Amino acid sequence: MLAELLQRCTAMEVLEATDTMRMEPDVVYVIPPNKELTVAGGLLHLAEPAQPRGMRLPIDLLFASLARDQGEQAIGVVLSGMGSDGTLGLQAIKSQGGLTLAQLPASAQFDSMPQSAIAVGCIDIIGLAAELPDRIGRYIDEKHGTAPPPEDDAGNHRGQALDAILGLLRDRCKHDLSDYKPSTLRRRIQRRLGVHGLTTTDAYEKFVQENPQELDLLFKEMLIGVTSFFRDPSVWQELKDVVMPALLARCSPGARLRAWVVGCSTGEEAYSMAMVFREAVKEHPGAERCSLQIFASDLSADAIAAARKGLYPLKIVDDVEPARLARFFTRQGGGFLISKEIREMVLFAQHDVILDPPFTKLDLLSCRNLMIYFNAALQSRLMPLFSYSLRPGGALLLGGSETIGTWQALFTPISQKSRLYWRTENSINAGSAYFPISLRRATSRLPQEFKVSPSAVVLPSNLQTHAEQALLQEFSPAAVLVTDQGDVVYINGSVGKYLEPASGKANWNIHVMARPAIRAQIAAALRQAVQDKGRVEVRGLRLSEEPTQPSVDVIVKLMQEPHSLAGLAMIVFRDVAAPVLAKRRRRASAGAADPQMVEELQRCKDEIQALRQEMRASAEELQAANEELQSTNEELQSANEELTTSKEESQSMNEELQTLNQELQTKLDDLALAQSDMQNLLNSTDIATLFLDSALNVRRYTEKITRIIHLREGDIGRPLTDLASTLNYPALNDDARQTLKTLTFTEKEITTTDGFWFLVRIKPYRTLADVIQGVVITLIDITAAKELESRLRKG
């Protein structure tokens, strides 16, 4: 009757939904009894429930289908209700860019449903039920009344506002989203404009400046976490049938394969990979000794926290086969918990693929439907990075809408349809792969031209640009850009003649990479340039002792302009041709000095002076380090003494506690013995005795009384009035209460239903401190005396 009842409350037409009914505006549709309602192709569809009553989530099912069918046009509202139905559906609507609303829980008669949706952070607007229609109307008007930004000054102004918002977001959340597609960024910001009833990006920029907490909500809005178990089943089947056997075949016994899932969201894809690996191992005898370590990373801390729990809703039965569900999941509460075997294979971490260093030495890398949100430049930078992270022969898995682009030399397709690729044998060195860690080490963010590897640059059609780049490649000197500590952040040209990687652990620092013959002079020049904030030139340095070899001039300049390079130092290397040696005169004057020897001597003096300065600076640093170590040693010594003292105090306290424990144990033994003595004494008197507390509840009784009053061990604490007995004594409770009140002794002769006579005595229960804490009822069998008295009277 719900449709009939609702029709009385609204002027809109209220209908009970039927299968394949087309939705019309200003009509209310009510789900029929014992049906599931979904939306597809603008039509309503009814189906028999898949779950028994009590486990159904019809609102989640409806909202999820609405999100798939309508995308950004979907709007979901959760009002007063019990349970958590609707929460997962609202998450699906929000992931598709739709609008989600919830009633203010304090105003709801039953606040469970809106509270559950708000708790997971998927609600755009929270308000009173009466306010929500106006908020929806304003959102729709704003959304449909806003045209795409034009390519004019106003559009440029909006672009500046967008850059300002991204800057605020970067300062607040420590993540740079400027490499995301502008259309995605504008679309997400436009949603927040509609939520707050704002009309321009400038207004929203001002709003976030005044309300910094809005940046946290905007950041969550930017992270689109859409995932499921075994999404695109054919891809996972090919991964299991083709990729996993190949990886297991080359895996030596006891070795561990490594995989990285980029943008794992709430963990479904990482766990799917682990399950596929387990199934592949089971199907290939001899592979049991191989294991797989999966690194799963995502930008969202909330998503990582959810993934680590491994608890998923009941709706995953639609994505996971029953056999997998039974093997890898256990039912827990209102959902399914991933098994410990699978959880231990996956290591989750919050990670920014744009700014953080990658995982390396991988056998399998999965990055599905993440790069579709990045611009072309970032996509082009990530491909060489993925190639560098994979071992030769490793596998790369991309999303259905993603490709390797122009990097065919680095990857060989396994299946174009499944977007699976093998990493080729073509090695890519660290110099040509873009490493995000360089942004961390530089004092400021490098401009775009320093971030793209030369092979990834797409030349414009402008002739001037072509010519300028050709001139730079042909005539620009070899140079490196370093920080004030000597860390190399950018290399231009061929610097192999002057720098070489040091053996051992990779160290991209100019002080260890410079050739030994020029290392000291470069270090001194860099130190002086940083101190003077200027330019230092060192001429005539020789890379070897051969006089015919060309020398090199080194120029070190601390950068002030452009602003993005401020604080970095540019080191430029220029070769100088060796001078033509003239034949020495056979008859040179005895006192004439060789100019070449003088120049060599002066160079040696300069080198010695530079070495002295460097040694002096090193000595000062060592002295400072020594003093710091001494101070640290003293602090550690003090801490060690405090810990020793604490240990001794703890040991003393432990001994005292052991002594107290022994004393308490002795007292407990004495009490147990006394209780046993008292129980034996009471039973040996052969008198039925019942002890009651101040509320006339049973406290203790003797075994004899159980034949008169029906008592069991579980009756301790029950009131006297609840006990059944054979006594013809209805006033027993009243007499006991009167005794407790007046402290007077009561004694009566009472018969039983089975013909016995008992002398019932009721006395107050007194403690050793003379405090009344209940009553004691004793029953003495006087049946024999009564029978003798009766015979005497008859005789």
C-alpha cells in the first residue's frame, strides 16, 4: 500500500514500478514487494532477490545501477533509516562524478543510514530534509548553466585561478596534481562549486583560502577510486594462463617474485593478483617453492587503510567466483574477510607515483586505469620509469584505455586486447628515465623542460624551435646542475669525460663522481660559488699527466635566475686544446725559465692550496662531528644509567609483588580451608539452614534444606519468593522481612505437604562487626516428637 499512502502526500503521480517501465519526470516510482529494482538504458528493471530476506541491500543495488547508467547525471539521497543500506551505492555514484546527499543525522528519526554514509566520506551535501531539494536545484542549475571555458582572457583568468587552487592543494596535502588532465581537475572542482552554491572558480579559490579544510575534501574528490575484484575477467585469465607460468618457469626454487600494483585503491586488484598467483602455483607442480611479494600503493590514505583491513561487502559475490570465495574468504559480520594467506602476500603503502621513487627489480607491474587521468607529458615520462622498474622479461599490465604510446622499443605486446606487455631486453639507464626523487632533492621544483627525457620530447612544427634545439645539441657545452651539497639533478650533454659513477651503492653526487684529477678543484670552486653567491672559474685543469692531452676549464655559477633554479649551481666543462710544443732551443741561456714549467708549478700550487682548504674544512667538520658524537655519547650514557636504575627499581618492585602474591596466596589457601571447614560443619549438624542477604536473596544453604526447599547451585542470588518448597508456610517471606526490620527472633512449628513437621527459626544475620546483613532460617525436623506427642494424647 506504499504507493497509495505516498499519493496522499504529494501532487506528483506515484506508481508501483513494473519491469521495463520508462522513467518520466515528476513521477515517484515505488519498488514492489519481494523484488530488486535496477536502472538500465533509462528503463526500470525488476528481478527476483538474489539474497534471502535480512541480507538484501536493495538501495545499494539501485544506486549502483543508477551510477552505471547515468554517470555524472546520477543523484543519490539517503534519508532516515536503520542499517547501512545505501552507503555502497552512494560511493558508486560519487565515483562516477554524480551528486550524493544525506539527511542531517540529528534530524532523522533513525540516523543509522545517513550516519553510515557520512562516516565513509562519500557525501557531498549534508542538511535538513526540507533543505535538500533547494540544494539539488541550485546544483543542477549551476551545472547546466555553465558553458565550457572559452579560449580568451576570461579563460586564461580561470586557468590562473585553477593553478592557484592546485598550489594551495599542493601546500596543504603535499601532493602535486598539476600533471593531471585539466578537464578532470575542472570537472571535480565544478562539483565542489555546485555543492557550495558558488558560480566561479575565483569564488571557489577565495572560499578554500578562508576554509582550508575544504582542501582536504577537494583532494579526496580528485582521487577517483573505482575498482573491483577480477575486473575484466578475460585479462585475469590471460594473466593466469600466460604470464604467471612464464614467471614461475624462470623463478628458481626458494626465490621470490616481485610485483607492484600502482593505484591499488581499496586493494581489490592487488588481492586478485595474489589469488591468481596461488591458483597458478597449484596448477604447476614444482612451483610451490616460489613466492610472490606484491607492493600495492595508492595516493589515498583512507583507501590504503581500507585495503589493509581486507574486509569487503557482500556484493563481491557478483565479482568473485564461488570457488574463490570459499577458498580465499571467510564470512565475517556483514561482509567477507580476505584470508590471512592472501593478506600476507600484499604490502600496502601510501605512495605518489609522480613524486615518490618507484619500486624496482619487479617481475610484474600493474597500472590499470590510472594514466587516463594524467596528461600526455606525464604519461610519456612514466613509461621509461616502468621499464626501468621491471626486470628484462617482466610483465606490464595496463588498463583497457591505455597504451604504451611511442615506447614500442621498450615493450613487446603479449595481447593488445588485454593490454599485457613483456619488457624487452633493451636497457634504459637512469639518465634517460625520469626519477621523481630529483624533485625532492632540489631546493625548488624544476621547470618542465628539465623533467622530460630527450627521447620523450615531441618537437613542435616550428622551424625556429628545431634550429634552436639543433644548435643546443651541437654546440652547448657539457654541464651538470647540482644542489649546494653537490647532488646532481640534471645533466646536459656528454659528461663522461669529466664524471663517472663511483663503485658500490649508487651515489649521484659531484664530489664522488668527478674524476680524481679535478675533484678537489671542483669541490673548492663549488664551495666558493655558494659562499660568494657568484661565479667561479678554474682554468687549465688536466685530466691526465700527458702534456699533449687537452686541458679543461670549469665554470661554477650559483643560479639566481630563473626563479625556479634559484639555489642550484651550474657546473660547465669546456675543453681547451693543448698548445703546440715548440722545439726547445739547444742553446738556451742558463738562467732562462721554461714558461710551461712555471705554469705547471703554479697549477700545482693552486691545487695544493685547494687541497689545504678542503682539508681544513674537513677537519672542522670532523671536529664538529666529534663534538656531536661526544655529546650524543654522554646522553646515551645518561639514558643507559637511567634505564639501569629503572631496571633495578622494577626488579625490586617485582620482588615485593612476588612476596605480596605469596602472602595473598597463603591467605587464599587459609580462606579456602576455613570455607571447607564451615561447609563441613554446617552439613554435619544435619540441620537445614538457609542464609539470605538484606534483600532476602539466597546467599548460601546447606545440603539438608534442598529436600524441603527446591534449591540448585544456580539459585544463588534468587529472591526467596521465587523458591518452591513443601512447607505449608505462606507467611515465610513476611516473617523473614519482619525479623530483618525488628531484629526479633521468630520460631514456628510448620508442617509440610508430605506429612513432616519442622521447627522453623528465623534470626538476624550478624557480621563480626555487629552489622545486620540478612537473616538465617533453620529448619529442625520434629516429626518424631510430634508423633510421640500424638500417641501420648491418644493413650
